[in-house]
Amino acid sequence: MGNGYGGLIGLIILALDIWAIINVLKSGAETGKQVLWILLIVLLPLLGLIIWAIAGPRGNVRI
């Protein structure tokens, strides 16, 4: 029997992936680069998210 945290972690990763994809779409990157980033995030959810966080395009929104 599992401890039930696998589903919660999966939902957190999914939410972060959606947030990353939205930020990629808001960025000023070229369309081709946006498509590549989105494919990376979708095909490799956790690894793609980490790579995007380190090297991905930044959105136009300032914090």
C-alpha cells in the first residue's frame, strides 16, 4: 500500500508545468523556441520544468 503522496506530487508537478507553459507563451521568445520549450516541458514534465527554470525564456511580467 502506498502512502498517497504520489498523486499529490503529480498534481503539483502538473500545476507547475501549466504555469511554466503559460510563462513560455508570455515570453518574448520566437515562436519556434516557444514550441520547443513547450514540447520539452510536456514530454519531460519534471526534468523539463527544472531545465526551463534554469535556462528558459522569461515572461514580460515583472514581480
